[in-house]
Amino acid sequence: MQSCVMPLRNYRKLVLAAFLTGWTVSWAQTPAQWKAHDMERPRPPKVTPSLALPVPPPSDAQVLFDGSGLSKWRSPNGAPARWVLRDGYMESVKGSGYLYTADSFGDVQLHVEWATPTPPEGRGQGRGNSGVFLMGLYEVQVLDSYDNHTYADGQAAAVYGQHPPLVNASRPPGEWQSYDIVFRRPRFSRDGALLKAARMTVLHNGVLVHDNVEIWGGTSWLQYDPYKSHPDRLPLSLQDHGNPVRYRNIWVRELPEWTSAGPVDEPVEPVVTLAPSVLERYVGRYQDATGRNIIIARDGASMRASILGRPNLDVLVHSTEEFSLRWTAGRLVFDLNPQGEPLSVTFHIGRARFPAKKVD
């Protein structure tokens, strides 16, 4: 997949094209140099951790799971937890849904121990995938990242879609691993405005992988989710991603209130503005061979897309053939007829390709 950071020679071509055609060139805004899920983003170096597990809870910790039962966890609808309890650990069950703590938390120190399946199955994001969500919104990724190639901000210990870990401290599949997370919740004013962004420090198997990093908003796949006002305390959650990931020895310490600084955006990639009459040519439904739809819509001079069931994604235009998602390293490449009308589109994300023909 091509990098989302366009080479200088392509910038020059784009600026020349803008001059010759009268396009307007502007700059996209994202919270970091790299878009989410970009396969070209450098991967963290590997280190071998030495922390011995399990780590016993300190005297002031609240134990959320000690292997004896799931009474402190709930299904998404509030019903009893549906994950399987075995030999001192719990295991996610495909289709059972996320688990949520019965209690709610704000600023915390959280300890979680987990293990991915062995022998490993699948690759990339399909290999031992789960996640630890602070306040049910801000994810530290769980994944088998031992000799498993995927995008840097989606590997084990990443703040999903935002911050790759400083190093890859993963153990082999089947071995127990740990996260120690210090989380400082976001602060909102009474009218719902963001006052301070959330921050997170993470140790993976005792190795520092995030040093007080700032969270840009709710973590998500394909889309950047800006902050929305929410309560000061919300449940923690564990993700069911369809893989039988195991968890044990989960405990939490509530921390005194604390504040932090806000985010800064940086310009990353040039975009062009096409006339509304040109943009209108792309509007419609595109369908792949399995019946999945890509829907392109226009909102004035802006474009939006619904892709693989994810609705209302912000789209940037880079040329008449190539669009991209604003917050994610996903690209839409159109095949045009001689009149400049789209015949089909291919959505590129990671190493996956989703070709779809225009149907209406």
C-alpha cells in the first residue's frame, strides 16, 4: 500500500495540475503526522520483557477478576457476563459481546493480564484480537504481535489508531502478558466543551510503551472520533473481537483527580477542491462481488462515504481518481470512463482491497 504521506515529486505534480486546471489546493488537518492504520508507519523495535507474572494486587486495589467468578462484570445489555470461566481465567466467546465492569471509574491505575490463543490462527488484525477500554471508549489494543505483521497503531499495546507503542514487548502466543495502565480521564466544562484531553501511560510486560501520551478522542476503526462530553466515571470494558483471548488477575486503583494539556493539530497532506458538478458524478452506490456496499455522498463541497457498514466517514479529494479518509489511511481509487464518470471504486485499507462497481 502507498504511504499516506505523499512523496515530494507527487506534491509537485499535484501543484502543477492545480495551476493548469484551476483546482484549489488546501491542507488536511489530522492530529499527527501519520494517519491511522497506515501500513507504512514504522513499527516499534522488539524487546524481550523479563517481568514475572502474575503480579499480586496492592493492598488498596479493587480486584475485578481473580479467577473465581464474573460477578463484577456485565454483558452490554446489563445481563450476566457470557464469557467462559476456566481454570482461573476467563475467555472471550465469539458473538457474546464486550464485557463491562459493574462499577464505573475515572482516573485509575489498571492491571490486566491476558494471553492470545495457541497455536496462533489468522494474521494481522485477525490474530488474537481483543482490547482493554478505559471508560469503555479509549482502547489499549490486545493482539498477538509476536512475529505478526500489522499496522503500527493497531499492534499489541497501541492506543488504537493513535499511538503505536514505543517498543514491541510481546511474548509468544499462549504466554501470559500484562498491561499496567495509568489513565487520566478527559475533563469537560458544564456546557460539554473539552477542557483537558485524556492521557495515558502504559507498561507492557513491565516495559514502558507509552509515556503520558495524549488521547485525541475515542479510539475507533476507520474514523477519528472527536471528544464528546461524557460522565466523569464510566465502566471499563474488554473487547470480544471473535478470537478466544484469555484474561486473568485484573485489578484497579482509583487515583486522585489530575489535569493535562490539550491537543495540537498538524498539516499533513494536500487536498484539492473540485466543482460541485464534478463531485456529483461520484455520488451513488458501489457494490462488490459479495454484495457489500460503498456509498458516496456529497454535502455541499464536501464528500462523505459509508464503507463496510461504517457510516458517514469524512472524505478528502486528492485528484479526480483518488480520494482518502480524513482520519484513517484508507483510500478510494476510482476507475473513470473517458467522460470522467466513475465506473467503479476500490477501497484500500492496510493490505486489503475492496473493489466495487457502481450500481446506481
